[in-house]
Amino acid sequence: MRSRDPARRSSHYGCHWCHSRAPRSLCLQRRAGGFVARRQRGAIALLAAVWVSLAVIALGAVDIGHFYYARRDLQRTADLAAAAGVQLIGSAGGCAAAASSAQLNATANGLPGDGAVQTTCGRWDPSANAGQSYFAASGTPLNALQVVVSRPVPFLFLIGQTRELSASAVAQATNIRSFSLSTSVATLSGGLLNGLLNGLLGSNVNLDVASYQGLATAQVKLSDLAAALGVASMSQLLQAQVTVAQLATAMATALSQGNVASASVISGLNTIASASTGSNKISLGDTAGTSGLLAVGLANPEAAATASINALDALMIAAEIAHGNAAVNLGTALNLSPLANVTAEARILRPPVIAVGEAGTYPDGSYRTSAHSASVQLYLNVQLVNVNVGLGSGFPSLVNVSLLNLPIYLEVADGTAGLQATQCSTQKSTSYSWISVTPDLVSLCAGSDASSNFTNTTTATSCTKPASLTSVSVPLLSLGVINVTLGTSSPSNGWNLGMKAAPSVLRFNNVTGDSDDYQSTNTNALGSATSGLLSQLAGSLGSSMHATALGVDITVLAAPLLSALAGLLAPVLNSLDLLLVPLLQLLGVQLGVSTVHDLGLACGQAQLVY
């Protein structure tokens, strides 16, 4: 049967003719030509597929680049919106004002109508918030704003198709307030202060009460003091060493420059400078091993240039440091032998404490930025009997017995200030800070960490570790046989007694040189508060002592022992009261005054943090 297909028929006849009539070489040539034609058609198809694939890849690359640039533009919008909005988070409008500002900024920077802006107010805090961004939508005070900007972006070559793109940014801004806290006595005895200065300086100063009152109110700016001493920066000022005479002369020069002090104050400073002939120099700033005049706890000391110190405070502290001892030597006055051995240290008229930081509290309720000071600080360590039982000289002790060891720390006319809140606006007169001030009447604590309160410049007086009153131990076995402590056992804490006034909240604007730069809070008279102070401690000893034997609580079983210890300690504390109360009254500590000096508010400067 013949094929109906001409091509097949031709091929059939061609092959038949090739096989039957044509030479073999000619037949092979015709067959090879057909193969070549078929290969060319396959190569063209392959090339076409390759070119189509390349075109698709190129178009996809164009779209990827398009989306990349669109997202980069969104990121720019998010960055600018977060930076603009966070500047208002510390204002009166708070989070709402910050969110509104971010939205307006995003629109102004070209975000189209189909775009969306999401804002979240929170706190950026590397010390508290885990995660790469350190941002949490909680915490106080609010100091950060997270902005997420999104919009649908169309494909270039897929008509009608879009892809949702987004970008996020976190900006942080903190309002920084600087202030100083100083505590001073409200009444001044000219004769007493003359005696103190003469004893410390080896001089013969005889100023009247009015002169001392003027010195007690005179404030010397640190930058002016640096200029008077011929140093160019705060760092150099804190490293400088001067005599008391040089300090008094420099303060007189600084106060006379701007006519900020009366003639009697300038005259009084010059009189003290002339009378002080000592050559001992004091460091103006604290160092690792030396107490200086100024305790400036700032990472950047230059920020203290606008801070001020009280002229009388500075003179008293400088005189104490130069003399090498406290203003009042309590070692002799409190000699209670053979009853007890008393170690005593005292500091009178502490210099101002400067605090710089942000407002608000930590989770435990303590202020993020705070300052603490006191007019009088006393540390007493009362010891009755310590016995070491051993084999003799050169051999380790077999048993150590401490019959009574009581470390006590006392502050009079102390004060604590904390930065409660700040509020910024476009006007300095309507930018405010609120500082809570608690002018304590008197604070007392007993504990093994009592002496550490001498260097405390931020929080209220407290002993956090129980005092070990009586102990019997075996050193060779590292074994505590009996231990009697004063304080609380659960939780472990020292013994604390405070007579506090109600806190006051002071408001400061951001205008320097006006009437609210210095504000003070006064307590009630301290005569009754200090009377019998240590006797109150003696009266509560029985209920505040705990006893353990080999680590086991035996407080109930050891009640007779604890009662005997309390009875043994009561006359010692009563004797201390008879000496301390008149001393405090002679110093004029009848009314505590806590003065806060506003050093300025730096409203939040925004910065991107994530």
C-alpha cells in the first residue's frame, strides 16, 4: 500500500533509489544533509529558550532592584519619622505627641497615601531589656519610639501585582537633668565655729555670726573657682592641690567677680586666708586613695562646670582634710573604758553632691538619678571583749570568741533627693523638672556594713548586712559554733532606724538665674528627735537579735542569752547618748536644711539606636 504522504513517499523512493541505483557515497551525503537540518532546528530552539530565560532573569533583577530601592526609601522614612517623633516623648503630650509627630514627618518625607505608619512608645535600656534592639514597649520613663512604615509596591513587569514592603526604626531621646544637693545647719554659733576653725587651722579667727551666716549662703560656681585658681578645665580643677588659704582666696576672688556676695563674705574669706598659715595641701577632687574636697561622680567631669558649692561647707571640709582629722575628735570624748572600747569617726558639713541623669525609677522603686548628703556623719564601733584561745605564740587560734561587737552609723540633718520627672517644650520657661526631696531628721543603722555609709552619695542611709554581736568560732575547721546577730534574718538585713520628714516635691524650670534655681526644704526641730536616740536602739535590741548554733536557729532557746546581751549593751548606749546629744546641739544641728541647686535640663537629642 502506497503512502499518501508525499514527504514520506519521496523519502521512500529516495532511499530505494539510493540503495538500488545511486553510488553509496552519494546516498550517504543525502542522508547526512537531513541530519544537519534537524540539528540546526534544535539549536535554534535551545538558543531561544536560553534567551527567554535570560530575559526573565533580567526582568526579575530589575524588579529586585526596584524593591530594594523602594525599601531603602521606606527605611529612610522610618528613620526620619522615629527621630522626629521621639523628641516629643518627654514633652507634656507624651506618647500621643510623639506618634503624631512621626506620622506627620513620614507624610512630609514622601510616604504615599497607601502607606501606613505604626508607632510604639517604650523604653530603650541595654541594662534591662534583652534582645538585639534593647527595646521594650514598657518601662518608665519612656525614652524611645519604634516606627514601622509599610506600603504596597507594584511589580514593574507583572501588571496588577504588588508586594508589601516595610521598614522599622527605633530612636531614643533622654532628658538629662543636673542638680546638686547640700545639707547644712540652720543655726550657727559664731563662737563654736571660730573654735573649730582655729583648732583645725592653728589660727586665731574671730568672725561674728553674721559673717558665718553669709558664708553659709554664698554659692561658688566651679567654673569661677577654676578661673580663680588658674586652671582651664574641670578635670584640671579636680586634680589640683591647694592650701586652705589658697582656697579661701580663690573663693573670695570668684565671689567678687560677679558681685554675687556681700562685702562681709569677701572680708571673712580674706580674714580666714590671712589667718591660715598651714602648708598642707588638699586635693580638690576625690582620688582612689585620697578624700578630696569635691565628690563629683560624673563620667564627664566637664559637666560639673556650672555646679556650685557652698563657701562655708568647702572651708570646713578643706580644714578637716588639711588637719588630717575630723573636726571633732570623738576618740577621747567617747572613751568608755573599762566598759567598752569605742572606735569613732566623724564628718561635719559634707560638701554638695552632684547628680546627673534621667528621671524615673528602677523596678525596685529607687530613683535612677539621686543624691544623698548629711550635715553630720558619725561612725561608732563598740567592742566589749574579744578572746582568742590557742596554744601560744606562733600557733594558730583554736577558738575565737567575740563577746560584743556593734558597728553603728548615725547621720543627723541628712537629706535625699531623687529626679522624679522631666518635661520638655519649645520654651525653657515651660520645660520643667520635678525633684523629690526628703530632709530626714536623723538616721541610724547597725550592721556589718555600717561604715560603708560614709561614702554613700546616692541613697538614704541603710545597713543591709546584720551585725555580728557575739560569735564563737573554730578557725581551723572554718566552723561557726555560735553566732548572735542584730537585724533581720529573713530577709537578711541590718537594723535600721529613721526619723523622716514627709517628702517634698520641688519644681524647677529650665531658665537659669531666676528665683527657682535654689530651693530648700526644712525639717522640724531636732531636739526631741536626737534625745535618747541610742537608748531607743537599746530598747529594741531584744526583739531584733537572732541566734544560731552550728547553722541552726536557736533564737527561742537562747532568749536568756539575748536578754543578757541587751542588758549588757544598754548602759553603753545610754552613755553614748549623754555625750552625742549635747555634741549635736553644740554644732547647731537643730534644724535640717536640704537645698537643691538646679544645674540645668538638657532636653532629649534624638539618636537612632536600631
